[in-house]
Amino acid sequence: MKLHIFGASGSGVTTLGKALSGVLGIPYFDSDDYFWLASDPPFTQRRPALLRNAALERELSQHTRWILGGSLVGWGHKWLKAFDLAIFLWLPPAVRPRRLQQRNIHFMETNSSRSQLVLSSTKRS
């Protein structure tokens, strides 16, 4: 099985993907890990498209079954045929802001040095 789970930020894509990965015993991959370069603060430097696609394709080709979570918008048409099943997660727009806030709080608590940087840069804005 080759499964793609996608939805708006805060809809539960990563949570569901990791849970299914554990239950089914197949690897979970997150498109953000390929889209973004490692940086501090995170999610500020994009990986070039050719390198991103090649890295994801290389990883997925090592497995016959996998779950990929996240958006592939703008990644090219070849990805449309890469899956056996695609799941779109939707939830009411009023629920997402609370989930995103909880996720950001958790991120800041687990990355205290980064949270100081985020908080100090936010104060300047």
C-alpha cells in the first residue's frame, strides 16, 4: 500500500500518518522534511525542487509500502500516480486555529532555545 494523507495545516495529517504507520508497521514520510532545508528557525529555507523530488523518490523507492503525509502541490504531475490511495482530511475551520496554537506551544516547549529566538523576533515585528 502506498498512501498519501493530506489536508490543511492542523487537520491531523501527521498525527494520523504516524498512528497508521505504527499500527500497520510501514514507514511514514512527511513532505515537509523534503520541502524545507534544516534551518534555525525552521521552515525558512526551501530545498530546490529537483533535489526535493529526487530525495523523496529515493526514500520511497526503498520501500514497497509507505505512508506520505503533507502537501505535494506544485511538486509535479508524476506524484499524482504514485499512490494507491489518497486521503484528504477536513475539519471545521474554527477548530484548526486552536490545534495550531497547541502545536506551536508544544514545539516551543520542546525546543526552548528556538522558542527564545521565535519570541524575541516576534516582539520586534
